[in-house]
Amino acid sequence: MEAGQRDLGSASVVHLESLLNIHLLPLLGSRRMNTFDHKVVEGFLQTMERNGVGLAAQANAFDKLKAILLDTNRLGLFA
């Protein structure tokens, strides 16, 4: 994905919605941004492992969570 690109292909949108709805939001959706730290992220990964989520899905979910947290930091919304 090129810098500044905002339009996703339909397959990418489906994949992103799946990551959000199945993995990220159920475990982290009610958490306030200022409560995130390494322990929260580690707990997120451990919960996915306990729930039998495959390694590829874990990696994809972690990568998306990392991207979200880095973007909020870059935008000055979260330290």
C-alpha cells in the first residue's frame, strides 16, 4: 500500500472487516486508548492463542492492531 493511499480493494475491505469484527473489537473494542500498554497487547495475543486462533490470523490481527496504535501515536492522539 502506498503512503497516503486510502482506497482499499473489495477483498481488502472484507479482510479488514473480518479482522476487526472477529478478533480486535470483541477483545479490545471497549478499551480506552489511554489504557493500552504492552501487557494489554500480550493479553490480546494470549487470548487469541487460548481461543485456538491460527498463527496467520494472530499475525494479521497483531499487525493491524500495531498499525492502529502507531497511527494514533503519529497523529498525536495517543502517546
